[in-house]
Amino acid sequence: MGIMNIVEVQNIIVKGFDALWRDTKLEHVNNTIDKKELSEWARLSITHGQSRAITFAMAAKRGGFVSVQIFTKTDIGQGRAITLAEKAGKYLQTLSTGSLVMKPHDVVVLNNKASDALTTTETEWFQVNCIVDFVFID
């Protein structure tokens, strides 16, 4: 059940997902892509939670989540974006290794609204997010 650290987990998720994802251009946090000519694209981000001690032997459990934001041009329906989000979730779930456990994925349809307030601004992108929680021993 090997102990892992944040950098190792980050590398497993990023490298593993990069190797599998061939459907759209993929943007990473702090690394933007040119979207002018694209009709769809995705962004991968990883958020780590706080460490929680699980034994007196200094082992701890850390959780977090991976988000793959799927963007498609508006007015093509939500089907394509949801299909890509489902595929992203299945890919992420295959990355469990050592003490890293990827949980089942959730798909959240965000639409193309910049805000849900009364003064809503529409954006040029329709967005659906795939979110996968994970845990590992560090």
C-alpha cells in the first residue's frame, strides 16, 4: 500500500491523464492554450486537501479532487460535453495505484452562464465539469 507524497500523486494524475486524453486540446493549471480556433477543449486541475493523521507511526491520509472542465462552443447541445466529461471520469478512475484511490466520478453541468444572478452574462463556451475525489496515504 505504499506511502506517497503530493508531488508523486500530482505526477501520476497529470501524466496518466495526459497519456489517455486524445479527444480535445488539454489545458493545465498555469499553462494556457490558444483557444481562438478551437470548438472544444478541456482543463485539468488538482486540488489537495489537508493531511489527517491515521496512526501514531506518522502515517496520514490525504484527500483531494481532480476537476476536468469540458468546454464546447454554445448552440451544439450538451451531449458532446457530457460525453467527454464521462470519458474523463472513466480515465481518471483507471489511475488508482499504490495507496492512491480514485473514487467514482460526478458530472456537473454548468451551462454557458457566467452567473446565475438576475444579470446573467452568457459566455461563448458551454461548460460541464467532471469531478473525481481521491485519497492516498502520505
